[in-house]
Amino acid sequence: MGLSDKDVQHIAKLARLEVSDGQIADYVEKLTQILDMVDALKEVDTTEVLPLAHPLHMSQRLRADEPTEKNQRDLFQANAEDVKQGLYTVPRVIE
Amino acid sequence: MNWETVIGLEIHTQLATQSKIFSGERTTYGAEPNTQACLVDLGYPGVLPVLNSEAVAMAVKFGLAIGATIERRSVFARKNYFYPDLPKGYQISQYELPIVSRGSVVIQLDDGGQKRVGITRAHLEEDAGKSLHETFKDQTGIDLNRAGTPLLEIVSEPELSSAAEAATYMRKIHQLVRYLGISDGNMQEGSFRCDANISVRPSGDTELGTRAELKNLNSFRYVEKAIEFEIERQIDVLEDGGKVVQETRLYDSDKDETRPMRSKEEANDYRYFPDPDLLPLEIDEALLDSIKESMPELPSEIEERFAKDYGLNPVDIQILTASSEDAKFFEASAEGLDGNYELAANWNKGELRAALNREGVTISDSPVSPADLNNLLQRISDGTISGKTAKEVFEAMWAGEGDADQIIETRGLQQISDVVALDKVVQQVVADNPEQAGQYRGGKQKLLGFFVGQVMQATGGKANPAEVNKLLRARLDADEN
């Protein structure tokens, strides 16, 4: 399965990665190799096999519905680049 | 050309848990920004989500209430997109294997008919934070208190065929989640919101037209108005020879119009995959049985019971069962009024609701309790006071002057039902008005009203009207000559 330059640009955009024009050919080749490997796996007959959601043969443990956290806003916001009036602030984004 | 509309709704309802869906953080509304956002909600590296059992139980309750399949095994998936109020870069949701699938609800149509609306699925997911664009001039403020709040997304089949039907369906789901106690349904606070997928096609066509998605409709009225506008818009585009573009649109309630929101190239490329941090959710027989046992009486069951036990008509039933608080209030106020349930129904939907609306109070905060109202209705029923006097007593109860019996006592409002005492008054009134009595006997039956008025005046309005009528007729007919 071959990827196009456009595919790579689209994936890069979705992942918010900057890929220069010079790098595209390299990514096309390497990503195509990965997809080819996945295609090879498709040769195995899996009609009787259920899709695997998780490698562990266990089900989800559940938590009681009880608040256990304390307010640590100041501690967490010490890591933030910019905070105003208790809000994390970022460059303006608007639809 | 005649056009046909096809609408499907996605309703997001916040589940009324104490803590978030994947963390032990509180979900209280209105807290100071970011004081209810822990490491898991903030998407810090190395943290792991742990699923809230109550959120699971609430989703199952909803599934049972709509007669759906409760999937014994469901899977959480990551929905990937970037936005500042989504710290992890993905929302944990359910995709291929939701917890609830294939249910339905019945809605009442305006023409008196009913319609069964299919519900494709309902799945658990986490809410995102809030972006505040108006607080700062060149920045967006992010409040992550809401991030990780449990949501149940309820997806209908594309089976709704008008804006009014869509609003009715939305009300039905709203009523249901509130009866089940799984959501407060508060639309101002965003606990209950809706996206609508709308398309039109020539009448009779079987293939669906291209749809537009309307986002974040947060009131019943806006849902109806936004859908109406969008239907008109799409028909105009098609009739002008154009094509409807598949896109997300926002409803602007100030201008009453919809407009495109996101650019097409970014549309819906969410790259879902199973979340490796969460194991498949399994619901065993024991858990399912315990949830079944905790199910409250459903609106449809209560409606049936109100018709059977109280003999109420469908219109009254709709009003009196709008919420479980309404239904409980009615039942408590009607207790012991055998054969006179209509009186209770009339007072509940009349005086009580008028007072609640006038004062802007919810039924749960009514200063007149169901027991108070029952007390008042008993006094009407046993003839202690007339319906007219009861309104005065009700207002006094509302103002906090005590219960009905106390107010009747202190204000001296008991009806005079004592036949001997009343008859004396009647006799006097007839004697004092010989001219009118003569006219009445001469055939002017309408004058009975005049005499009733005179008796009422003489008794300060406290005479039992039914008794007065009976006594007056007897007296006027007997003294004929």
C-alpha cells in the first residue's frame, strides 16, 4: 500500500507536526514500509478471531463514586506558561 | 417540489455523579476555575484513568429504560483532536462497541398520535473543559473543571421528520434522564445539550440527502428554531440548483440563523482506536440484576397508572407527570380524595402552578407542601369551605400563615352548612324581598341567583352554596300563594 505526499502532509497536520518539503519523500517511504508490514499480517485468516481491544485477559476494574482529590491548583499551575484569574491562558482560539 | 426532512439528534447529557468518570475529582458546578481539575483531568504524563462505577450504572439504567440491549462487553476508544480545552489531545469515548445499543422511546405527536423513535446507541465519554474567549482581549482562558465530567451521548436514528418532532423527542429524553435521576438536565449549566443532523430530500426518495450538523443547541426553543431555519436554508439551496455541503454549522440565536463553523478539510478525522489505558468494560449478571432492582418507576408506567388509578385524561396526565417531582406532588396531594381526584388534578395544574410560575419557584421549593395542599383539598371535599374560599386559604398558606385548618379557624372561614341556621337566613331573605319572590313564583326563575346573592351577603359569603340553592328552592316553592 502506497502513501502519497498529500497523505503525509495531512497526517502531519492532524498530529500538529511540522514536516518540511524536503522530509516528505523520506516519510512516504518509511510509513509505506510500516503499512506494508501490516498488510503482510492480513494474510493470516482471522475470520474466527474476535477483535482484540486489550492484550490482558481481564476486564475493567471500577471505582466507587467518591471524590478523593484535593484542590492543588496553585501547584499544578506553577507548571503553566501563562495563568490569569485562575485560568490557563493560550493564544486566542476562536471558531 | 415537495421536500421531506430527515433529522437525527445526538444528545449529550452530563451524568449526576459525585466524581468524574475517570478520576476522583469533584464535579460540582460553578467552582472557581481549575480548582476541580486533578492530574488525570489535566492529562499529565503517567496518570491512568479508573472508571467510575456509578457512571456505568447510570448508563445501564438509561439503556433499560429505553428497552435497549445492554452490551455485556464494551470498549473505550480515543477520539483524537487538538483543542486547548482537551489537554490529552484525545477524548476518551466509546466507538465501535458502546455500552447501550438499539433502544427506542415513544413520543406524543401534536396531532394526538404517537411515534416510536429508534435510539441507535448510547455511549459513555468524558466532557472537555471550557474555553472562555470573552474574558481576555488577545487570549483564550481555559477552565478544566468540566474536563472529565461523565457524559452519556444518546444517538437517535434519523427518524425525526420535523423541528417540532425533534423538540418533542428531546423533551422526552430530558424527562427520562431526570426521572431516572441520572442527570439534573440543567440546560443553562450545559448538563443537557444537543447536536442535530439535518438533511432534506424530494418526498418519496429513499436515499438520504447530504446532511449538515448543527452544534450545541442548548434549549428546546433553539432546537426547534435552528432546525426550522436549517430546513428552509437547505431547501432554498436545492431549489436554486445548488448542493448542500456536508459541514458543521452553529446556530446564532440573536440573528436566528445558522452559519458554517469548521473548515471542511479538518472535518471528522478523529482516528479512533481502543484506549490501551482502559480494559474492556464487562457487565455481569449480578451487576445488571442489582441495577434492575434500583430502577425507579418510569414515566410511561406512571402515565398508565394515573389513567387507571385516578381516571385522569391524557392532557392532565402529561402536565402532572412532566417530572417525577410533579407526579409525586400530585399523588401526595390527592391522597384519600377517593372519587374526587379531578379536584386534586385541577388544583395541581391550576392554583399551584400559577403560584409557582408567578413566584418563579420550582415545585420542589413550593412553600405549600403536598400535605398542606391535601389538607386544603380535604376541606373543600368535605364541604368545610367552598372552592372560592379555598383560593383565599391557599394564598394565606403560600404566605406562610399556617396550614389550611389553622387558617380556616383563625379567619373564621367555615361554610355554614347547618341547615337549620341557613334556613333561618333564607326565610328572612325571602320575607324581606316579597316583590322578587312574587316575580320568581310568576316564572322568573332567573331571580334565584338574586336570592343566592342576598343569602351570601347576609352570611358574609360563608354559606354553603349547594345548601343555599336547595333551601331557597324549597322555601320559594313551598310559600307559593
